[in-house]
Amino acid sequence: MKRSLQFAFLAACVAASAQAAVQQSPAVADFNSCAKPEWPKEALRKEQQGTVTLGFLIGPDGAVLNAEVRKSSGYLLLDQAALAGIRRCTFKPARVDGQPSQAWMQMQYMWTLDPPTARAAQPSQALLRAAAQGDVESQWKLGFAYLTGRGAPRDDALAMAWFRKAADQGSAKAENDIGTMYEKGQGVPPSDVEAASWYRKAADHGDRYAQNNLGVFYASGRGVPQDPVQAAALYRKAAEQGHPWAQTNLGFALAAGRGVPKDDAEATSWLRKAAEQGNASAQVGLGFRIAHGLGAVADQAEVVAWYRKAADQNNPVGLNNLGYTYETGAGVTQDYAKAQELYYKAVGLHNANAKEALGGMYERGLGVPADIGSALMWYRMAAAQDNRVAHRKLGILYEEGRGVTKNQATAFEHFETAAKAGDLPAIRRLVAAYANGELGKTASPEQAALWTERAAKAPPQ
């Protein structure tokens, strides 16, 4: 299959320095070093294509210090390949007042497949004959072949037609696949209501995938009224059949008391079942619960092991959390360089917590020279993704005038944003501000009491 990959710069670089520059010159790519990344074999097999927009930080030495997906191609494999490719590039660094400086740039990778010239694989005559004679499993297999392009030309209309024939005979797998096609708008106009209806049919026939899918719809109110009780009940049905995502979803519902009574021991048990099946989200959740002794005996070595399993699957939260263990030396030998490496990988997958963590390392000079300008840059990037800790830290810097012009109003805005998101230290800062008339606010016992009440209700942090 013919394929092409093109890349193009989208905008001039933006200097990362917090101070205004007198003279700036942008970074320049060495295109001889920017070899086109290898097309992932799995993505090629699935005929995945699209355009990914990357943002990347160029260091004073021209190396790419960090890269992140600004707009996804829609496929994780292509996004990850683009990130790997940009990290191998080198640049002439940007200059501020004649000196090499860190700078951000943007680039697009356009992954495109040419129309196939060879005749696509055709379904076997035996499969066609069996499906035509009414064999329900063959009808489903034929629909799946047309849907995925595995063993037949991609054709959503034919996929839907064969799935409907199988569904008419009570095939739960076909009913679930029809629901998925309506959910994604494949061959039919997207419709959450239709998707939920078909998931219900398949769920009633005992299909675990449909039970979990319908549970997700009830949890979010897609196509059905929002109902966490129904969601949890459906998760349990699928979880008891061994569905790892349903086990994960049920575990988190039990942990939060959403639709079911809160039960730390059972929550941890279901997350462990899913984690042992390789579900990265469950691995992260299980690690967190063990770290805090929630339904499990605290064991930092086990925490690290689960975070590592998730990180090995490029789970951004797993990468961030494993980075934190190396930053703090919790369960591993403290290693700031390793922590920074893991944070950068998580940032490349758009994790806001990792951006805030890198800001903290630059603010405190952990493994890097203390640099308040770089700290501000990372905090601002994290705050742009609504990271509450980053907002609180920006509030502190604006209140103290460190790295920025002192500004009480801006400080208050950041503290308030963090507090509304549930950040306990920020809530306490607002209590003091209203009690004492600080941060440009007139003393208000009523507001102080309001925020004191919120502090009492905030979860431990």
C-alpha cells in the first residue's frame, strides 16, 4: 500500500523566557536531521491516517527538550510515532538578544494513504455461502470483515447490512456492533439514542461489551437519562464476566460511591482484577489506592510496580505517577533525572499534572538549575488545562512577585480558580484573604465563613 508522510511548520517559535525580549530570532530546523518517522505497522494494517499537530520545546543547544500533541490525528499510534520523530530532530536554537534560548514551535505531520491499486482481499466463498444460507455466526463474521477491512474491502454499508441480518436472529455481538456504529457514525448518522437502544438489546442478551458500553452511557447520560445506579449495575454484570474495562469502571464507582455504596475493599479488589488483565487505568488506580492504604495494605514497592506497568503502556497518568515516585524517592532510589524523563514523556501525551511537576522542579531547582521563568512557563501550560495546583502556585508567584510583576488581583484569580476546583491550600488562602482583607479584597466574615465551610468538606490532600 502506498503511503506518504509530510510535515510542515505552522508558526514561528515563541520564546520561553518570562521576560520581554528586545530582539528575537526563531529556531530553524535542520531537515537533514528530521527523518520521517516510521509508519507504525499496526496503524498501517488498520489503514489509519490523519494529521497530528505537535508543539515542541527547543533547548538552547538545539535539541528537542519536550514535545506534546496539540491536536491528535485521531489515532494514538500515529501521534506517538510523530512524537518519536520530532524528538530525533535538531534545530538551530532561537535567540533572544543574541543568546540561544528555549522556544516552542509547532509542526504538523500529515499521514496519508494512497488509494489501493491492488484488488482488496475478498471474503471466502465458504463464508459468503454460509452467511447467505442464514448462519448467524457467519453473518456476524462477514459484517466484521467489511467493518474492519480484514478479509474484505472496507464497506460500512455492507457491514451494517450483515450485522442487521445477524441481529435479526438474536446475535448479541452484532447488536453491540450496530450500537458502536451508531455511536461513532460509521455508515449511519451518529445517534446516541440509537446506540443506547442497540447496546440495551445486546446487554439484555448477556453481551459483556454491550453491558459495559451501556453502563458508560448511563454514567454520562448519553442517549439515556443519566443514572449512576444503572451504570454500576451494568458494570457489575460485565465485570462478573471478566470484562477488564467494566471491572475498572465498577472499581472506580465503588471507590467514589457513584451508584453504589462506597466500598474501599471491593473497589480495590475489582481494580486488581482489571490490572492483572493489563488495563492501564486500573493499574494506575490500584497503585494509587495501595499508596494510600485504601482497601489494601500500603506497600510502596507494589505501588511502583503497578505504576511502572501502566507507564510501560504509555499511560500518561502512569508515567506522571512513576515520575513522582522518582522525584520523591518513594519506593525507588530518588533520581531527579529519571523523574524529569518520565514527566516529559507524560507531557508528550498532554498530561497537565506532569507539566505542573516540571514547573515545581524548575522552581525548586530539583535536578535542574533553579529557573523561575521555566517554572512559570510550565505552570501556565498546566493551568491552561485547568490544573488546580498550577493555578495555586501561580497565585503564590503573583502574590510574592517572583518572576512576574506583583499583582494581587491576578494572584486572587488564580487562588480562586484553584479553590473552586477543590484545592485545599488555595481554599485556606481565600479564607485568610477574606478574614484579613488581603489580596485586594475587603474583609468579609461571610465569605471567610463560606470558604471555611468548603475547606471542611474538601477531601484530604
